[in-house]
Amino acid sequence: MKCVVTGGGGFVGSALCSALVREGHSVVAIGRREAPALKALGVQTVQHDLATTPEALATLCADAAVVFHTAAHVAMWGRYEEFLRGNILATRHCIAACRAARVPVLIYTSSPAVIADGSHLRGVDETYPYPRHYNAHYPATKAVAEREVLQANGSELTTAAIRPHLIFGPGDTNLVPTILKRAKAGRLVRVGNGTNRVDLTFIDDCVAAHLAAWRTAQTHVKTIGGKAFFISQDDPTLLWKWIDHVLSLHRLPPVTRSLPTGVARGAAFAIEGVWSLLGLRSDPPLTRFLASEMSTDHFFSIARARSVLGYQPQCSVMEATERTFTSLR
């Protein structure tokens, strides 16, 4: 079958493309940059800006059995217009293209950040409401996009949103590289007392969840259509203990500096004010959203994914970590 993957050159998108090729599907990967590794796999790669008019995208989606929309603008800081284009407009155009090309299934890669309200989130499920206010453009625009995808579900287009949390594994371009970069620059500071637990998602299981959603959409439309699904290893982990373990595997010292949560959030508010006032484009050392994410519990129930998608994580967080970094030993 023909499958279209937006953001095909990204971490999740490229892993998904590889899995689809292994299953024998014809894959079209859409991205903003060249993807020679995907070409080598036999994937048709197309450079296209999803925020432009959807007509060209509809042509690329013609005869597709599914569109996996993994593309997103992921950043802790930046102009709202960048998030509007990369998350909201791109998603609206994917929905429009699917309708125009009569694609039967659209699977959207969302994030638990869409319900991040600054409080501890302990074992909450998909009924937890979207907050009224967000402290960053990324979760705010991802939430708008997710809602529009789910509202687009209907008799001619089945839609679902996958919410994997803190994805890592071989080929990671975001989570672990960011941790290592900050550590090497001396900018990694623990926020809070270090006892907060979080969910993490191994890339192989993240891809498996996307494929399970597509299979379910083909056979059990009513159970999946218009729904979101939390995805993780179902193994809440002490965030800072895990970070120290990753640093150790890379022969870097553990995090020793720390800030109380209240101090960090106050500092982040002031830093954001300075960055906004001066119109700085660089990433600030700390933001309110980052301070919250680094100090609060955020782990989620995957009961819906288990029952509806048949999703079952294949390993613990520690086992996934060992698989990811075994070459360093």
C-alpha cells in the first residue's frame, strides 16, 4: 500500500518510513530537507513546505492508504508565527489534502504537552482536559492541531492522535542530544528536588503504536476514530536519575547544580521577559515550560492504547536505554 509520512526526515518520521518499507509498503516521505538515507531505502522523498497551499500536498497523497503526519515545529522558544506555520497551518493543510485526495486514514503525532498545565500529572488518561492557558507556543499550537485532527474524524476520513512522551532511541535528534549539549556547555541544572517521575518512549515502541493505530483504523473505525492515545514504556522513571545515567554512559559527570522549583519558575519568567524585550532569537537558558517539565511528575495511563490499539511496550525504560547506548560500552 502507498503510505505518506510528513516529517519523513525527522526522528519519528524516518523510523516510521523504515518500518513501513520493511513491511513492503510504498512510502512517500515529505520534508523540508533532503533525506539521502531514506532514498537509499527506496523511499520516495519530496521536499515540500506543508504550511503552503495544500493542493500540491493533495497530489502527493493521491491513492495513499494512510497519511502519518509526524512533522512539527518543536522548540522551547521562538516566534509564534513559526509555530503557527509548522504546527497549525501544516496540520490544517494535511487534513485538507487527505479530504481532497480521499485518503481514508490520518494518524497525527501529537504530544502529552497538549495537556501540560504546570501541575503534577500522575497516571491521568485521555479525558484530562486541555488547559485554558499555556506557558509556551509549542504546546499551545500542538493542542490546536490535535483538536482539529480529532474533529476532522468522519465517515470519509478516520483520524487519531498518538501522544508519545519523551521519545528516545537510536537516531534521536532531540531529547538526548539536547541533554548532552547542555551538559557539555555547563547549562544543565536540576530543577526541584529530583524526585519527579516521567514517562519515556522508546522509538521502536513509538513506531509500533503508529502502525497499530493504522491497523485498528482499517478494522475498528468506531473504536479509534477521533481519539487520542498516550504512548510510553508504562514505566514511570525518576527523570534526573535517568539523565545522570545517560550522562554516565557518555562519560560525563552527573548533574550537581540545582534550583528550587519556585526560584526556577521565577527566573524563567524574568528571562523570558528579557528575551522578548530584546527580541532575541536564541534559546533562553530557561523557560517557564521547561522549568515545569523538569520539576513535575508527568506520567500517563496507556490503558486506552492497550485496549483499543493492542499496544504493548516491549521493554522497560532501562532496557531501552541499554539498547540505545550499548555501542558506548
